[in-house]
Amino acid sequence: MRHRHLAAQTEQAWCLTLLTNAVVTWTTEYDLAIGQMRAEGRAVDDELLAHISPAHTENVNFFGIITVDVDTDLAKLDSAGYRPLRPR
């Protein structure tokens, strides 16, 4: 916390909570990826999935500016409103 007053600290804490919830929500879309992988015939072990945490941060830019071209990103969405999965 970088603020001296309780009200500012509380506001920062709420912002960090909101950000954390957004990151966790974004990274828990495993069902889509798992469904697609299984539809393609790949074996996905349920025991392994039990150990996957939605709290990883590889896709989070903690520092810097995030630039989003909304029109380009919206054009990439499928009919259900999801981006296509990236093949590895």
C-alpha cells in the first residue's frame, strides 16, 4: 500500500481485489480449451486437471501499458463470443 490514509488504502485494496478477480476469471476458461482438445481426440486426464490453478500470472502485464485494438479483437471472436484457442 502506498497511501497514508485509510480511505485511500481501502480504495487501492478494492482495486487490487477487482484486478485479482478479473485475472482469476480470465484464466479459468479451461473448460473451453479442454473441450476443444477432447473434441480433437486428445486425452486430457481429469486427475491432472485437479491440480491446475487459475492463479498463474504468465498472461498478466503487471507493468507498462496495455494497448488493445478493439475492432480487430472483436473480429476474432467466434459466434459464442470467445477467441479461438492458440494451437501449440
